[in-house]
Amino acid sequence: MASSFLFHLLLVVAVIRLAGSATVYSDVILGNFSASSVNYLEKGGVFLESISATFSAVLSSAAPQSPFVFSVVHSPTSTVVCRRAVHLLQQRFRAMVHPRLPGPVVALRLLDSGNLLLLDAANNSMWQSFEHPTDTLLSSQRLPNGASLSTPAGDYRLLVTDSDAVLLWSAAGDQQFWRLSSDPRSVTDFSAPVAYMAGNDSGLYLFSAEDKAVIELVLPPTKLRVMRLDLDGHFRILGYSGNNSVLAQSLVAPVGYCDLPLSCDELEVCITQTQGANCNCPKSFAAASSGGCTPADGSALVPPSSCVTNGSQEISYRSLGSGTGYFANKFANLATSGGVFLLLP
Ligand SMILES: *[C@@H]1O[C@H](CO)[C@@H](O)[C@H](O)[C@H]1NC(C)=O
Ligand SMILES: *[C@@H]1O[C@H](CO)[C@@H](O)[C@H](O)[C@H]1NC(C)=O
Ligand SMILES: *[C@@H]1O[C@H](CO)[C@@H](O)[C@H](O)[C@H]1NC(C)=O
Ligand SMILES: *[C@@H]1O[C@H](CO)[C@@H](O)[C@H](O)[C@H]1NC(C)=O
Ligand SMILES: *[C@@H]1O[C@H](CO)[C@@H](O)[C@H](O)[C@H]1NC(C)=O
């Protein structure tokens, strides 16, 4: 819904215009505003810039019939920091009104922090992009306890909890595969409930409600932090020094590819390399035609559910050998312990 009401502001009553040059606004757009990517084509879709032109608001479309995409871009590095699909009705660019906006939108303002605001007649903010993060967080932007960054497909999330920031994989029931407090680069300062996560020039922090750092991860100083959840589940912290058009990587979490859920296929053993990972079948397993590995002696794999029910099948277990573990086990609590288990040969 956020996207549609945003567009309501941008295109209160907008009709495709094939001619005429478009103005790129600075800081704020007041009153009704019409735009189409046709007007702004030669300007790369940019229709609004923050005062120092650090950030720009861009309208783009991959093809004439495809939905429009509205983005906020860090101009020096062309980095998209906020992106929303905008669905248009028919040929006319007329969008639906967001039911929860308290009043009519009078202005659109883009701050030098990268925050985009929808303002009412008294210049009060009714909506701001910093309160609705997608996959990216910027310096001075807060991610509150309970909120998350998420990949476009929703398969990975970075969630802020009462006591930590964790990476979750939704395909396996929100399986945890990293947490800030367990990362050796982080330091826990004291024990208090976490109110929000934020980054600044000196690092990444989990703050208490009194704005005291509960957990901190100090990074080399930089002018702007871009904290992004990538498509493969990696959480990357990038820095802009202000010198050129490059975002330098300051941190990647988890460090190794083998700590990501999908670095290898099913049953493959993952070995982290300097770049990426090496995937091989364990001893007594062979590559399966459908990908992944299968027992080399021709036995069939049973689904995990068969291991806990009393089926009529004979089930046996294969040892993967010492030193082989499952990446997420370090974050899982034991279901049971202290019992005697019998592994069939
Ligand atoms: C903006 O557009 C709306 C809807 O068409 C119209 O009612 C309103 O008078 C316009 N405002 C200005 C300032 O042109
Ligand atoms: C709102 O902000 C704009 C731009 O800074 C200014 O021109 C206008 O006077 C302000 N309006 C009110 C009601 O404060
Ligand atoms: C970032 O926040 C931490 C924790 O509050 C603080 O100690 C540090 O001085 C801040 N850095 C900058 C550059 O503001
Ligand atoms: C920018 O580049 C100059 C020369 O390469 C260097 O001395 C300076 O430290 C750089 N500034 C920052 C903020 O990285
Ligand atoms: C499996 O069967 C045994 C004996 O029939 C029974 O004691 C046990 O509770 C069953 N376990 C499960 C998980 O159903």
C-alpha cells in the first residue's frame, strides 16, 4: 500500500506527456505534480534531489507496460537505497489513495540524509521512507526492535530482537544463521533491552531506549554507512568516504559462504574458500542427477519427518564423519540431551 499512496502524491492527476522538458526539483515539491518517465528520460528518471544533491528520487520502468519503480538513489555512487514498485491503472497514471494517511499530501521532501517525507499543509511529516525500510538502512536511520530488513523475495531477514540482531532464513521456518552478539567483531557493553539498531560514522550499534550502546561493532570511520541485506542472505555494511563514486565494503556477515543456507546443494559438504565456497559430496555419497548428493550404495533418502514417526520402513543412519556439522546448529537449542541414542549401522 505504501507504494500506491506515494504515487498518489507524485501523480495526483498525471497524464503521459510526450513532449516538454522536465524540471528536476531541489529539496521539495509543493502542490500537485505530474510526471512520467517519458518526461524524465533524458535525466535518468530523476525528478527530485536533496539540497546538496546527495540523494535523488527516481522514477523508472523496465518496459512501457511494466510497473513503475520509484527509488531513492545515493547520487555519487548510484546506489539504490529504497525501492518500491508502483502499479498504475491503465494508460493514465492515476494511483489509489492510501487509506491510512491522515490528510492530504501537500509536499514531498527529500533530505540530505536520504529520508523522503510526505508533508501535510503544516509541514508535518505524515510518512517517511526511513520508517519503512526495505533491504537497506542508512546512517541515522533506526531499525526498531521487532522491525526487519528483508530481501525482495522475503526469504532472508535481518531482525532486531530484545537482545540482538539476527539473520533469518524463512524457507526453514526462520532458521537463524548469524547473530551480532556471537560475531567475534562485536562487543557487548552492558545488558539492557534493545530499542533499536542504527549505524553511524564509527560503526554499527544496538541501542537501549536511553540511547546507550548495548552491543557495538566498531568499523573504520566513513562519511555515510549503507547497511544492506543482499539477495544471497549476506548482510553487508558499506561506507562512502566522499572522495569518489565507490562504496567500500566495511563488513560482511556471516563471513564465510558456508554459513549461508544455500551456498551448496542438498547434503553437500561446504568448505569455505577465499572467494566463495567449495561443495562436494561426503564420503559414501555420490552426486545425484537432480543436484546435491545421494547414498552411493543406492539406498533412498527418507524425508526428515520419517525419522520421528513409526513407519514400517527400515531406517538407518549414515555418519558424515567427525568435523562435519550443520551450519545452523550453533544457534539451535538441543531438543533433548543426556539420553542414550542407538545409531543403526
Ligand atoms: C491538485 O489536484 C486536486 C485533484 O485534481 C485538485 O482538487 C486541487 O485543487 C489541486 N491543487 C492545486 C494546488 O492545484
Ligand atoms: C513549509 O516548508 C516550505 C519549504 O521550506 C516553506 O516554504 C513553507 O512556508 C512552509 N509552510 C509552513 C506552513 O510552515
Ligand atoms: C556513534 O555512536 C556511538 C554510540 O553512541 C558513539 O559512541 C559514537 O561517538 C558515534 N559516532 C559518531 C561519529 O557520532
Ligand atoms: C580523499 O583522497 C585523498 C587523496 O587521495 C586522501 O588524502 C584523503 O584522505 C581522502 N579522504 C577521505 C575522506 O577518504
Ligand atoms: C513408536 O512405537 C513404539 C512402540 O510401538 C512406541 O512406544 C513409541 O512411542 C512410538 N514413537 C512414536 C514417535 O510414535
